[in-house]
Amino acid sequence: MSEIQYPIHGSCQCGNVTYELLAAPKKVVACHCKQCQKLSTSAFSITAMVDAKDVVFHGEMKRWDRTADSGNINAGMFCPNCGNRIYHFNLAHPELIKLKPANLDDTRVIQPTVHSWVSEKQDWFQIPAGVKQFEKQPE
């Protein structure tokens, strides 16, 4: 497999929101919490943790907020036309973006190194051997 070349472009389903990921993610997390299952309509949601300075967004987005179990406000940015979630961020730490990387043109960066909230994991899903697991949110 060839080396990943940055920037990697991404977009929502309709193409009204586009972006460039300028550097490799700090880590990629598969979250199995019930909220992420609802978000992804699947067994878990994938999040690439990136510095805000390493991604450039284009196009109008809307924001939706929810309170996490920690009490932090988790803001979700999405395309107002097609509804695709583009990223999340903690209002207290906007310098770190939780990118939803399935909408990248090159998805080879989506290799989870951490599985969180495995206490709410679907029974039928088997986490690969050797990948870090956390019962709830990692510290």
C-alpha cells in the first residue's frame, strides 16, 4: 500500500461542505456508546482526533449541541442540506476537532487504535486483538 499523501480532501454527501485534512490524525477512536450508535446508525462511530489547525473547512455548516456524561458540551457540525455530520468538538477545547473521517476521499487513515464505551458495545461485534479498550470514556 502506498503512503498516505496530505492533504486529503473530504466532503459531505451533497458536496456543499468540503474540507482538507492537512496532517495525520493524533488517534482514531471507535466509540460504542449509544449516542454514537444513533449518530452512525451502526454499531459504533469512528472519530479522528485532529488539531483544528490541521483541517480547513469550506461551506456553511450548522451546529447541534448535546451534554456528554462528563458534563462537557459536545458540539456537532453538520451540512444543513444533506445532514452529514462533519465533526464534533468540546466547547471547552475548540483546538481539538473530532473529525468524522468516513467522508474523506482516502479512508486509509481510518484505522482505530482505541475502542471506547465498550460497556455499551453490540454483542455481535468483536474488537480486533491488540487494540486498546475502555469501558467508558478514556481519560
